[in-house]
Amino acid sequence: MEIKPLRGYRYTGDTTRDISTVVAPPYDQISPETQDRLYALNLHNIVRVTYPKDAPGKYGQAREVLDAWLAEGVWRRDERPAIYPYYQSYSDAGQSVTRTGFVALGGVSDYRRGVVLPHERTHVGPKRDRMDLLEATAADIGLLFMLASDPDGELGRATAPAGEPIAEARDLKGERHRLWRVTDATAIARVQALMAPRQVIIADGHHRYETAVAYAGHHPEAAHKLMAFFALEAPGLTILPNHRLVHSVQGFDFDDLMHVATRWFDVAPLADPLVAQLENRTIGVVSGSDAALLRLKPAEFDRIAWPKRTSRAWRGLAVSILHEGLLRPLLGITDAKLDAKTHVDYTADRVEAVRLAREGKCQAAFLIAPTTPAELQAIVRGGELLPQKSTHFYPKLLDGLVFHRLGE
């Protein structure tokens, strides 16, 4: 992966380095309620550019907002090219964790070159939205979350920051984000040399990456994209499961589903779905006051009608077993229905999933174990894509810590 330093634009609207009120989560994590909350936080919140409210001419309005901010000096460009160490500190299962990485410009290229590896499919609608915004603003603001192998920690040591951060923020969930700046040419060259032979995997940002590739095809000067790189092996690679919330299935009946499921699964009562330990071959199902734990019978694994040319690693994922062993054959939820978003919603919050199922806001919540980093690597490096919504990396990166203007 070719990387370059950048003269990043950073918020300078006040004298404090706490910029919590002007940053925002990635656009695809912003609900209408979250958008309203971000708008109310600060007149200079970056959401006004990254995810403007839906209205005629919204992309042009985003450009006008950004141009005004730059003219007023609300965001200013750093004087020297730099890479930006980026640390996220958060709580995971009651433990304090810090994920360490760095922000730089990364070269964009077609997946066929094998430099950047995807792990999920993309859809036309989000890419059209991101392209329209990019064409209007030429602003490269959304950080791509990229994973690079660093088994001996050499890359981590080369990007370790010194001194106090130049900016810090709390996200909407209260997690802490800190940014430093490294301008030393020798240090930057060292990081570039370490990154040059490495492949990277997209954790979050597939739509934005593919949009950047397409944009570079028409704008050769925009051959690099703002990216944040983190180690696959280091502490802090927290992947949450995306639980499935099923609705609109005609004739759905919990007891009938459990009866038919016994063909492939051992079915047992689930006393407390909030604390149940889920493994990759177990699935929790909650529907109203009912709850059950399904465990795939070992002898039935190979009898599931797996999609052709999928590996055993792919078939062993909890999400694969859920879709191919339950949702598709027993509830008729096909890939087309998943793409149309007519029958399944998602949440990484198990408490929310159980609550919605208990309250009847969905017909059933299907609870699964998370995809592990080892599973992710095995499947992606084998040339496969994970089923959609297989991963929820936590915490999300923040927009507005630092950004780039394409072509500069």
C-alpha cells in the first residue's frame, strides 16, 4: 500500500483541543435523530458537509457551507505534510481498551490489483450518494477504516506519537478519540517503507473506497484517499455481531419455526437471551415472550444447501449458518430480499434486539456470535466476501478530526 503524508485541514474555531461538538460518526451510522442531534451540537459540526439534511440541492449546499468555513478560517490547513497517529480508547466487556493507528493518504486501486481487499458487497444507492457529494465538494472527509498486518508491532512502534495530542473528542457514545501529528520526514519515510509491501483490508468504508476509485478514474490528481490504518493483530480490533431483526414474513409462527428447525438444529429453551454465550454454531431466537437457543447438529453441517464455491471457513461463520440454515430455507428470506431491505433490519446492540423482539416491534430477533479477526482474515485472503452485515467494528472512526481536499 502506497501512502503519503498530507497537509490536513483541522478545526480551529476555538482555543481548546476538545472538538467533540464538531465531529460526527460516519454517514452510514447517522439516523435522522442522530443528524438532528449533531446539527444542534454546533453550527460548525462536520455533519453539515458529510451528511447534509435531505433537501433539493443538498450537495451544493454542503459545498457552500464548506467554502464559507474555509474562508472564515474555521478549518485551516496544516503548514507541513504529516501523518496523524490516531488512538481510540473505549470500554469492551467492562475492560478499557485502546486501539492505535494512524491517518494518511492511501493509494486507491482496483481490487484486482490485490493491494486493497474488500470483505463485503456494496450497493449502487450509497455509492451514487457519495459520488454526488464528492463531485460537489471535492472534500475527502470520511476516514476509511483499513486493516494491515503487523504481527511484530513494527508499524505500531514507527507510528507511536510523542507529547500531547493536537485534538481529542468524545463520540456520541462517550468513547475517547485522540489525534497527534508527525511531520519528521525521516519518520514518515520509515512508515511509507513499512507500508509499501503490505496489503490492506477494508474494515469500514467499502462504498466510499469504491467511490474514490471511480472518482480517480475521472480525476487522476485524486489518486489517494484519506484512510486510517490499524493493525490486525493488535489489541482493540473489536468486532460486534449484527443481530438480525426479522419482520414482514407472512405466516410467521415461532413454534412452527422451532419445530421445522429441529431438522438441522438442537433446540433448547433460552432463559435469558441477554447473557447467553453464543458460539459460531449457536443462534439465539427471541420472539415476544418466547426464546430458544439453536445449535447446529454436527452431522447436518454438510447437508445445508450452501452457495456454490464457498469455503468451509465461510460456511462456518455464525452469520452464514443463520442465513443458509434458517432465514433462507425456513423463512424464504433470499439475497434479493436482503438487498431490498424488506424483511431484515440490523443492530449491533443485543439489548436493543431483545427489547424490540419482546415489544413486538419485529417478528423475531436472531442473535449471533461476532465474526472474529481470524475468520475475517481467512475468508478475505481466500478471495471471498463475507455475507452482508457480518461485522460491526467498534468504535466507529470520527469524521472531522482531520480532512483533505482532493487534488491539493
